Amino acid sequence: MSNSPLVNIGTTAASPISLHVPRLADFRTTGQSSLVSPIVLGVMVKAVEAILVLATGLAIAFGYVNVQDIGNSWTYAVALVAAALGTIVVFQSFSLYTPQALTSPLRHLPRLVLGWSLTLGLLVMAIFFLKVGPELSRVWLALWFAIGGATLVADRLVLALFTRAWVKQGRLTRRAVIYGSGAAAEQLIKRLEADAESDIRICGVFDDRGDERSARLVSGYPNLGTLAELLAFGRKTRVDVVILTMPLAAEDRINQVLGKLAVLPVEVRLAAENSQLRFCRRAYSYIGAVPMIDLIDKPLNDWGSVAKWLFDRSVGATALLLLTPVLIAVAIAVKLDSRGPVLFRQKRYGFNNELIEVFKFRSMYTEAADAKAERLVTRDDPRVTRVGRFIRKTSLDELPQLFNVLNGTLSLVGPRPHALSAKAADRLYDEVVEGYFARHKVKPGITGWAQINGWRGETDTAEKIKKRVEFDLYYINNWSVFLDLYILARTPLALLSDKNAY
């Protein structure tokens, strides 16, 4: 697309080839918060502008109109609320809440002024036909029109400073890759690039067919490799959407591709415009004007990610505050029981297979510490200290992970983060469970659905890790704030009755 960095590769002086090749550093991100949801942003801007309209009108009324007149007349209150709601409706109909409108306020200034004028114009018409004009000050309306309009313009100019920075960082555009080349992919790219209002930024094209069947360039975008390379690309960079350009009739192939893509935290859409089948309009989602069939959704998207973030930060900070005496007591006990640091730091898999550093109270002798968890802890394990046995049994050793929650690497609730070399029956977890990494589509948690259902502790058999992953995937597919609350409420009871942790 026009905002993609242009890089010349394989060029000669005679025939340069310009490719839409994104710099890898442009797409590197950490965590789910990197993308600013246009839906959430639009709602927040609506709320702010409704408040600005109300506040401006109210301030002018108190500054110009007799306070007693305002208190005795319900028409001022109705006019204020009607104008605030009307502004949102009119601006929405004028497409003034799209990322493009928010990042280019001067270009959309005529629509903004027209929308505000139309809102106040409709309000004046309603006042006239309802015959309540004598109860409202005409000077107040005129000042509100002028100052309110100026306030909205100033609001958009300030907002543009943030949105432009987010666009530059790639946080306000959805990053898409296309799987499948050929004529269907070329037509899709042309449609997406022709839509000026689209928030999609194409990163490249992938195809499993050989060079003789798959072009090196597809509408100026590079063919970056096979499905396996797409998966690796999705691990190293942030990809929000994968668009398949395969025919609906290729059911077996589509299912194979979906099985591989299910491990990535991405939306998967099937471009539907080239299909001979025509469904009702409600059966499609749309990227710009291009109809799509939804195949895989992100587990946490838009308001879900906001709710999860607020839940983690508020409940996590409260829990840390309340449990500070327990943290101090455990730290003292660990220090008195054996030599070495109080905290144990361990690399584990986080969101989208990122390596994160997880904090725990040290439960083993320092010289026996196993940072990669290459050997499972077993009953009466001599590596575990006396205090360590107690804090592992009661999961008090996990309490420092509240700091991980506050720094954004863990959630309160989610699949437990596993150590890099953790094994079941002497085999790495991903060798035992097909699609194991699908559990990393959300941030890992301190506690989870698997843990409260008895799948906690030693994984000495393949069956145990398979069941744990099964419960983890159930949680991901059925997440809600209420499920998180339920899991947190059940966790203390599960710890008391659990005989598998030692």
C-alpha cells in the first residue's frame, strides 16, 4: 500500500524492481496492547466529544444566562443532552470517527463544521416547532454554536497528535498477510488498496506452491514463502489478519491451513468475492468493501482486550496490596531457610511464544536450581527446601507473579506459562500435543481453568499435558470477565484439595 516502505531488492541499473517490503523492525511488537482498536478508539472519542458539547453549552449557560432561569427550565437540560447525542449521530453518519478522519482533521474539517452546523440547526428547528423558543436564550445558542464548534476543532487537532503517532508506530492499522497468490490475490490487493478508508496494511503474500506456479511478486508485494514461513513471520512480528484467497471448494486444504494457523493470535478471513456462491449480506464481514467469511477470530479483541487489561490491573494491584504482609512473611521464611536469593527468575513462554521472565519465590536449594525445568519436580524431591515444599503445595511461591501482572507479561487468569524445556514422559510438550502452541494465543496467567479442574502439578504422562492443554483451549475459546472471576473464586478451594502439587 502507499504507506508501506519501498525497498529495492534484486535490482539492476537497467531494471529496478520496487517491492512493498516492510522493514521487520517496523512490525516488531510485544503483547496484545500494541494494536489500538479503531472500534474502542471511536467509542472513546464519541464519549469525549459528547462531554465537550455538554460542558461547553453548560459553561456558556452559567456564564451568560441567569442561573435561576436555567434551574427553572427543563428545556436547557433537554437541549444540552439532545445536542450531545445528536453530534455523535451526525458525526457517525459523516464517517468522522474512522482512523482516517481522526488522523487528518484538516482534510475532514469541512465535514466536521457541516456536521456541527447540522446538529445545532436541527436543534433550532426542534425548538421552533415545539414552540419553546422563548424559554431559551438566542445569544446562548449563538455562542454555543461558535465556541462549541471551535472546541470540537481543537479537540480533533489535539487528538491527531496521538493518532498520527499511533499510525507511524503501526498501532492504528491492522497488519495483514495474504495466503495464496495468483489472480484472486491480485484482485484482492487492488480492492484493498483502492479503499481509502481501509485500516489494513499488507505485509506480504505467502504461498506453498513452487516458483513455477507462484509469482515472486503479487501486485507489487513480495511472495515471502510458505505456510511454515508465515507461522514464523507471525511469531517474529505482529500480524492481525490472515486473508485466504483459496476457493471455497478447496475444503480439505482450507482445513489443513486453519489447523496450522490456529496457533497464532490472529483473525483468519476467507476472501469471498471470487466465490460463485452468494450468501445473505449478514453472512459476511467486511474489510473495507471486500466481503469476507470469518474462519477464526482473535480470542481477545476490541472491548475484550480492554476489559481484560482493566481486570488484570485493578484486581492485580488490589491483591498485591492486600497480600503484601504474606509476601513479606514468605520472603523472610525463604531467606532464613536456606542460602541464596529470595526470588527465582525463570524464562517461560508468554503470549505468542514470546520469552518472558517469570518471578517466583525460590523453593529449591540454590545449587540445585533448574532454570529450564529440564527435570520435573517429584514427590519428596531432594532439591526442594523445607519452606519450598510448603509454598509449592500452597502455591505461595507464585505470589511474586503479581508483579508480572502489573508489568503486563502475565494475566491473573490464563493458561499457566510453561518453562522452555518442560517435558511430559521425557518429550517436550509441543512434541506430545499437536497444536500445543495454540494455548499461547492469550497471555498466560497465574491461575487458570486447567488448574481449578485438577490439572495442576507434575506432568509425568502425556495424558496429563494433553488434558491441561484441552482445558486451556476451552478457556481461550470461552473467555469472559465472569469466567475469570469464577476461576479466581475457585482457585483457593482448588489449592486446598489439590494433591498433585509438590
